[in-house]
Amino acid sequence: MTGILKLPGAISLTPHKVSVCILLQIYAPPAQISVPFPFSSVSQHNRLGLFLLAITKSCDDIFEPKLEELINQLREIGGLLNHWLTDHLTSRLSSLSSPDDLFNFFSDMRGILGGPEAGVVEDDQVILDPNSNLGMFLRRCLLAFNLLSYEGLCHLLTNIGIYCKEALSSCPSYDPPHLDDSSNELEYENMDLENLVYGKVDEEIEARERASEGVSFHLHMPKALFDLAEDIEVPADPRSRHSDKDREVGQYMHPPTNTLRDTDSSAALFLRTNWQIQGFLQEQADAIERHGGSFSLNAFELVLRQLQKSAPKLHRVRFLRYLNSLYHDDYFAALENLHCYFDYSAGIEGLDYVPPVSGCYNLGRYEVALLCLGMMHFHYGHPKQALEVLTEAVHISQQQSNDVCLAYTLAAICNLLSETGISSTTGILGSSYSPLTSIGISLSVQQQLFVLLRGSLKRAENLKLKRLVASNHLAMARFDLTHVQRPLLSFGPKASLKLRTSPINVCKELRSSSQLITEFASENTTLTTDGHFSTAWLKNLQKPMGSQVLSQENGSESSNNAFQFCGQPSSIPGSVLQLMGSTYLLRATAWETYGSASLAKVNALVYATCFADVSSTSDASLAYVKLIQHLAVFKGYKEAFAALKMADEKFLTVSKSRILVLKLQLLHEHALHRGHLKLAQQVCDELGVLASSVTGVDMELKTEAGLRRARTLLAANQFSEAAEVAHSLFCMCYKFNLQVENATTLLLLAEIHKRSGNPVLGLPYALASLSFCQSFNLDLLRASAVLTLAELWLSLGSNHAKRALSLIHGVLPTILGHGGLELRARAYIVEAKCYLSDPNFSISENAEIVLDPLSQASDELQVLEYHELAAEAFYLKAIVYDKLGKLEDREEAATSFKKHTLALENPHDDEDSLINML
């Protein structure tokens, strides 16, 4: 969803805005200099000013806080002045009992504004600049008061009475300000008038209870955009009505996620403007796209139906119904709502509309409808249909000269080609936007993707679509990460080429994407940020300080002393922050690919700590997955499963969610290490079921399931079956150009031949995997391939021990610096085996060279509970101790060897715990 343009306009005066005006009068009282009463320091005064700045920016929010909530917020920032501010606010509101009181109040408010009419102003006098945020808010309130009719003034007085009475009734222990004896007479004089006001309030509430036929709902639209305002009668729905009182349409709008606060029956006192409704719908659309299907489908659908029934011409509601159905995998409802939205509104309402250059409006927004339809097919895993629809959208956008839609459509095609496995686009992609195809040169899917990425990036830069530019830079970085750039032309003089990926280009693209944070304000379509920022700022007052990544929330509230304004969110649009966070996630993925586990962990931590509030559920879960995987590799499964439990509670575990896939991956690794082969096979079947049956969809999941199935067969010594699965997996990866997965599959084939006793057959696969790793800068995987290559050479005989040892020493710094527990233990064991196989090596003279790495390996493997490798490490230690004549140490090592061997032979003793996890 794109943003709503925020236009200035008059506001409707409500009791909450009157309360803010009272606080403004406290902050800048007329004819007072220096620090005004009752503030004792500049910091206290500034604290209230920052609070007012935030609360005035959120004045257009659809949900306004009640008096009780405003008082609670004042307690957070008031400090020692808490009781005085609360008493002054409530007493001042209670004193507004007649139209004359309101007139005098707003007349006094004019005195705190600066300007030519303010007269002589002292140097240190506190006065509001009329053009500041606070000054503009006050001027809008004054304008709204001047435009009020007498009937509207009486309604405002009644609403103020209800506003105060509800706050007092909800706080029975609240003590009103005590007056001294000299003020008793004034209190008795005002008693009858206050009783009269509250009596009218009671009558108003009873009248609203009797009004069961309908509830009034007004849409006030700015004349700059809409030419008419209409009054709509909302029929009362008995299923949605509470027993105490009816509520307006704004009350039925319960947010789909817990990021927005709910409203109760006391919130339905004021009409909502069209921009407030549009802002609310925009907020809900963002929440749906961020949190996916983690909220109730039917609850929010009921809200949208009620709103659509109340305002039939508010077609944006249909788009939200489409999003709600889309993220809950209701294909037919999503398709119907999408068609209805474009049938009724031509796709104009609710989307940023950039007129075509030709100025032709009679064909509506057909190209935008095709773009949404293509993205829907992509979401449901229909790549061929999505590509056909998006290609049609390209042609229509070109015909209508809709450059903006064309830019977004090309970006969508790039995302489709990079995310799904499409082996050929013949007959689908046209040649109108590919200059090379017009001269008879056929391009592969990857070359077409490169051409499209460059074209989309250039088009977005020309149109100054900053967010799309940043997104395209991210796509280019992702492409450069996994693709070797080859020349597109196959003729002419050929220069020497380095067929390798370029990490420098990846870093350049990521840095270019990060520069968006300094340029977001210049984009053509600017999101409404002020109200959302300030609302989040106010809601954050009671959040505990500090990072909560992979830690239980204690629910403690921040104290007044711990309150820090620097800890509140910034006013940068959420979409910009999401793109910024995506750069850190892609950095983490890049460092994982290149083999730097520490830098991958740092970038994932930065994302989980700094971008958790604006990230989507999918991206946030990906960051947690990377951190948990790091724990499993470097700390063992105990800590990883503890962190997984926290992540499982934080994120909804649904089909194909990242957390569920991670759980199955950890269970499979743990089962293989413990020797639970039946359980490992069951987990492989679970992974295979999660993947879609459509060709080219869920390629990452299909590859993961195939690799784990082959490893399970290898652990069961079914070598021919494991080789067959690995070979078919390599063919699939080669067909869809999954190069990193190709390197992993080739290494697995080499391991299968090594374990089956055919090291000569395994050497070509290890060398091919090594070639892939060098081309794609897969440093850690390259170290693992060299380690396997050394084991293959060692398997050919003891005369190759020195060559194998030389290979190991070449990659040992990489393994010890970035490898996990298992890889380091393997390196230690192979190094010891090389020394022991060398006929020129003397154990009695150099025993520590062998024993130290074996002891380190056995310790790390016991943390992983990897019984097979641990048994091998203890077996080698027993051999060394036997040759040294250390019988006690030999018996201890032999006992540990038997323990791990028995654990492998009887894996059912502790299988119940793993089954319970599954």
C-alpha cells in the first residue's frame, strides 16, 4: 500500500484538543518571563514541551485518548509536578460549563501566540511561534472554535462533561483538589451549575442509549480533493452493540494487531473526518502487510464490512478486505475483493495517483489492477500466471505512458525472477524493453534478470522514486551476491575475464540503498508520518528500556527517572526504516555466504535491536532465525532450543514459517548427531510436505529437504540411494541456476563416495565444489571442501598424508576463526589422523601435537552430542595413549569411546524428548 498525502485543513474540536490547549496554556502562560510557574527548572519545562509536541502531531489520529489516559501519560513525564498538572487540568475542564466560559478560554489562548499583534515581547518571555507545530495546532483549534455554530458549541460542552465524568467514574479513588476555607463560598456558588451540566450529560447518555435505529457518521472531505460532503446513517448492528451504549463506526475499528490500542465503549463520542478514516485504513494496511496472517481473519473482516456498509463510497475498504483475505490464504475471496475494488474505484482511491503524460483518464487504472493481480499470483505461488499478468501490465503501462506503474511492474518482475525458479521465459517476456532480443540474441533467465534490474533502477532514478531506487539497489546487491556477471554479447574481441562474484559490488549497492535515509523527504509520494510517529512516541512511554532480543519480557514499566526522550522512535517513515533494516538483513546474509559468522551475527543483532518495531513478521523472524542458527553452531543445541522456545512464543508458527522450518532443521541435525535415524527421516518428510508442489516455487525449501534426505540416507549407510537423491538434487539446482546450492550438493556427493570407500570417485566432486566456492567467494564452504579433499587424499594411502596435512593447514585459520563446533572438531580430527598416518611422525616426541587437537575436538563434540565423531576422537586418543604407555588415560578414553558407541547403537533411550519437540 502506498501512502496518503497529508494536506493541512481545519480540525474538529473535541474535549481532548481542549485539554491539550489547557496544557499549552500551562506551558506558555501569557505575560510570564523566564521559566514560568510551576516549573522549577528548564528541563521540566522542556519535558512538557516535548510531550505537547508529540501529542499535537497525533491530533489527526482516529483514536483520541480519554482523559484518564492523558492523565496517565502526564504521570510519566510530570515527575514532581504530576499532581499539580493533573489537578489543574481536571479543575480547568470542569470549569468550562457555559458557552461564555469557552469563549473566554479561547480568547485567553490567543494571548500566548506571538506575531505582530502580540505587542512588545520580552527577551526571555515564553511565547509560541504561530508557524511552529504548537502554534499551528493552536491556530487550527482557534479556527475550529470560530467556525462552531451555537448548536455545535452546546454539543462540545456536553461532550466535555461526558469526557470529565467518565474519567472520574473510572477512578473512584481519585481525590479532587481540596480548596481552603476562603474558597468554600465560590464552590457552593458553582455547585448548582455543575449539577446542571452533569444532569444534561446524563440525559445525553440516556438519549444515546435510546437511539437504537442508527448512529450518525460524517465524512468531512477537504474540498481540494473532494467536491461534496455527505452524511451517512449507520444502521445499528445488535451483534456489535454493547449493553451500556452504542458506538460509532470508529469504535468498531479494532486493529488487527496488538500494536494499536483497542477502544472500549466510551470512545464513541466524536465524528471522524475522512482523512482520519483514510489514515486508519492506511495504518491497518501497513499492519496487515507487516504481520501477515498473525491476526484473526473474521474479526477484522467484521470491522471492514461494518465500515463498508456505513460508507459505501469508501472503496479503499475493499482493498483492505483484499489484503486481509490475501494474507490469510483465501484465494477466492482475495480475487473477488480485488476485482470489486478496481471495478468500483478504477484503482484511483487509496493509491498514490500520478497522471499519465498523455492526460488520458478514460481507461482507468487497468495497469495497476494487473500489477496487483500479478503480485497476488506471486503470493500464492503461481509464477507462470504472475509473469504473464505482469508482462501484460508492462505493455499497458507503455501504451498509457504510465511510467510510475511501469517502474513498479518491472521491479515486481525482477523480484519474481529472483525469488522463484523459472528455467525459461520463452513466449512470456516480450522484447519491447530488452534491446538485445531485438537483434536476435537469446538471453538466459539470469541475463534477462540483470537487464531488467538495470532498466528498473535507471527508470526509478529518472522518476525520483527514492524508495524504489533503494529497493532496486537491494535487488542488485542480492543478484551480485549469487551470480557471476558474464558479457551479454557473444561476439567481438574477448578480454580476459574473472568469472567470480564481486563482494565490492555488493557492498556498493548496499551502501547506495542505505543513503535513502538522508533523501527520503524528496520522494514524490510522501507518507503521513507526523501523526503515526507521535502516536508511537506516546505509546512508547510505558515500554521498558533496553534490548529484548532473545530475552523474556518482564513487563516492567519505565519509571520517571528512566524516561528518556532519546529512546523514543524517530520521525522517519516506516517504509524507509523497513528498507534500512533490509540492508542489514542482506548484509547478514552476505557475510553468511562469504563465511564470516561474527559479522553476520552483528548485522542480525543490529536488525533485531533497532528495527524490530517497524519490521514485518517475516523479516523479524528471519533475523531471529539467523541468531538461533548461530547459537546452534557455536554454542550447541541446548542454548539454541532455549532461544527457539522464546522465538516460537513471539512469532506465530504456521505452515512454511521460518520458525517452523528452523525447528525442523535443528531437530534433524540433533537427531543425526544422536543417531536417531527414524526421527531424522520423519523430519525430512515434514520438510518435504511444507514445500509447494508447483515447479519453481519454494526452491530453497525443496533444496533443504533434498539435502537432508540425502544426509539421512548417508548416515544409514545407504550409499546408492543417497547418491541418487544428491544427483537429482544437483540436476534441479543446475536447471534453476542455484549455484551456492550446487557447491553444497557436489560436496555432499564427494562425502558419499568417501564414506562408501571410493575416494577416487569423490575427488572430482570435491574439486568441482571447490571451483564453485572460489567463483562465488564462499570462503567457509571452501574450507569445508578443502577439508573433505584432504580426507579423500588421506583415504588413498599414508603416502598422501603430507599433502592432506598441507591442505588442512592452508584452511585452518579460516576454520578456527569462523567455523562452528562441528567444523572445527572435524579439522582437529583430520589433522590428528594425518599426523598418525605419517610414517615419519614420532608420537613419543610430539604427542601433544596430536593430543591437544583431539581433546579440543572431543570437548566440542560432546557439547553438540555428536556421538559418531566423538567416538572417533576418543578412539584416536586411546590409540595415542596406548602407544605412550599411559594405561589409565587409555582406559578412560576407551570408556568414553564405548559410551558414545553404545549411544549410537541404542538411540531410543532419549528419543522421547526429541519427539516431544517435533
